[in-house]
Amino acid sequence: MQPERPTPPPPLRLPELVSALSHALDLVEGQPPGHAVRSCLIGMRLGERLGLGPVERRDLYFALLAKDAGCSSNATRMCQIVAGDEIAAKSAAKTTDWTKTGWESARYAWNYIAPGAPLGEKLRRIGSAAARQKEQTKELVEIRCDRGASIALDMGLSQATADAVRSLDEHWNGRGYPDGLRDSEIPLLARILNLSQTLEVYWREQGGDRAIEVALERAGRWFDPNLSKTAALLDREGALFNGLADDDVARRLESFEPPEDAQPLTDERIDSICTAFAGVIDAKSSYTFRHSLGVTSAAHAITLRMGMADEMGTMIRRAALLHDIGKLSVPNSILEKPAKLEPHEWDIVRNHPFHTHQILRRIPGFEDLAEIAASHHEKLDGSGYWRGLTGAQMSLPARLLVVSDIYDALAAKRPYRDAMPAEKVFAILESDTPHALDADCVRALKESVYAGELQMIENIRLLHEALRKEQQGAGISPSMEESSVLPAQTT
């Protein structure tokens, strides 16, 4: 069963790709789709009024879209601290002034720390969190900001953009994190990021008047006073929040797209960005560390064994890297739960391929890829999810990805168990063949594993990764136009 060659996708530009992928970052921060895009529109309007030059505007544009790139990396620790749904806790923190002790912070702690726990346990955890609030906040922000800056560089964005992402949570009065920078020590772009995201959240939840009120209330504490005044002036002119409620707010952002990024991305640059986002996905939980890359290696091995065209192999490779992007919507309290999931929790897990589909279909030319990636839990007999597709409805690339996903889940070492030996892994896969899994894909993967090809592919990938980090450390752009996550062909 050979798939047809895919239709060449239309040219893809950097703003389109980063803007679409920013919707995944909204999920893990508990924000509705478009939060980063709307924050970007607010921030670019502020930057325009401040008279930023072209280079600064470009750096600001991508920093606003990628501001939450490191947010998945502290999910496990946040979940441990609140002993509950860390996504809900993160979302509520956006409208809580956690730097002030009082009713507001006390109510937040009561609502989001150890929900459903016995009273004694809940009070103990709240007391512990209160006693260690500064230490834990610094830890969480440091994890997030360091990782976010690193991912920005992995995507080939500028050092100024990475620096802005790293300083996102610094406060004007020096009481922010991770470095306790104050007033002009904080990069201007980071100051704009901090204010813009806060304005967007309050505008959306409590209205524009309240958003400006908060900006002015926190001026001199959280925010640069001049920026808060600029925001208030733009609001009086009706320019700050104009069009934010439009269904297609991204179109309004197009006028701020950096003109130098109008050229189509190379395949290598697209691969490097997909790889960076695979790192965002896998950082969500130690249970799935490097899972996306493992699935990619397995999928690539099958495409080589089955002699698929280069274009199809490229599509499958990117689908494998991004297949679990929708899992960013699942709280770690569910992902890492040591007990059987409740029905409503299982429903949340089963819905993550839907989110994968919704995110990836936003990317021009990724429509077929979105279908493949979102089908990674489907089965030929209709017993999979999220749509319960049957074999007649599943393309060969989708079937291939299903096998690759299950293979890596079984073969990779996990914190709670060792890796399964190949014999046991393939015994399990073959027990589900051909009624649930595609026999040709299982056979191709088995042949590749026993021939040592999968290990060779993995070694090549690790070599590329080491080269990228070496170049990044030397100050060379990590977009790596001359290489990609995996070679088109492995010899």
C-alpha cells in the first residue's frame, strides 16, 4: 500500500509558523486560543508608539509569540507544589497579584492548592507553600525562563528575542524573577512582554477599563511607569484593544510582520522549528521525555524500509515530531497520576489529538500533516481515539505513525520502568496485527530494528543535535540551514 506523493505545500513563512504554534503555548498556560497572538498585537502597538526601530520590532514580534516557550518545562514542579491541576493554577495566577499578601492571594491558595484533599492536608500544603513562596516562585520562573530562552534560540530567533523571553517575569521594582532586575536593567522588550500579556488577560476576562486600571495600579511595581502611561494613552485613543475580539485577529497582526521574513522558510528551518517544539512537548512530563524524537526515529525507519518518497518522508517526520502537541492541554495531575484515571480525566486525555489537529491545521500547507498527526491513537478496527476511525479511513502515513507511537511507548525507558526488550515489544505489536495495527508497518519496523537501522538513525539524530548545540554555543545561528533533524535518506 503505497501512498501517493503529497501535493507540494505552499511556501511557509516564519511569522505564519510561529503564530500558529503559539496556540500550543496558550494551552499549557491555561489560556484560550489566541492569547499569544492578541498579546502580540497589543505589544506591537506599544512598540510602534515607542518608536522602536525595525530590528527591535522584529525581535519584539517573535518574543511576544514565543514568550511562553518554556512554560511546559516547569509543569511537573508546579503540579507537585499545588498538588493539583497546574494548568488551572497557572491560568488563575494571571489575574492574581501574588506579590501582595492578602485576601487575593489567600483565596488563590485555597482554590488551587490541594483541591479535594482532606482539610488537614490542604491546610498543611497551603502553609508550606506560603512559607516557601519566594523560593518556589523563583524556582518555577527560573526553569521556565531559562528553557524558554533556549527554545527561542533553537528556533533560530535572535539573542535579543531570547533575552526578552528570559526576563519576561522581571518586575520594575526588582522583586521579579529570575534575576531580580530592576527598572532599566530589565530589557525593554521584556518590559513590553510583561505588560502586554497582563493587559490581554484582564481585557479578555474583566474588560479594557479594568486592564488599564491594573496597568496603572502596578506601574512602578510590576511595570515600567512609562509603558503603563503609553498603554493608557493608546486606550484613550481607542487604539490599544481595537480588533482584539475579531475572530481572525491574526489578520490584524499581519501589518506588524517583519518585512525581512516575507521569504519562504527552507525545509531545514521548518524542521529545526518543529524539533524545537518537540522539545516543548516532551518537557511537559518526565514520563514522556524524548518521546516525540523517539517516535520520529521509528517513523523515519519505517519510511526508509517502505521506500516512501522524500516528500512523504518529510511530512511524516514533521507529523511525528508534533503529534503530541495537543497533550500540552492535559494537566500533569492527570498525565502523571499514579492511579487509575477517572472517566472525566480519561476524556481529557482522549481529547488531546483533537487539540493537535486544531493547532497544526492553522499552519498553511500542514492540513494533511495535521490529519496524520491527529490520528496517532486511532486503530484499524475503530477502537482508537479521538475519532474512532477505521482502517478504510486511515492513510498509510497515519497507520505508520500509530505503530511508531506505540513502539516508542513500549521500547523507551521510563521513570517508572526499564525499556522493554525488542522481542517483547514486537510480541505485543504483532498481537494487535492485523486487526488493529498495520501489518506492513509493524513488519518494516521490526526488520529495521533487527538490522540496526533504527539505532543508526538515532545516532545520526544525536550527532545533528550535538552539532546544533555546538554552533549555538559558538554564537552561530541555530537555524542550521545546512542540516535537519534527520537526513532525508540514511545510508
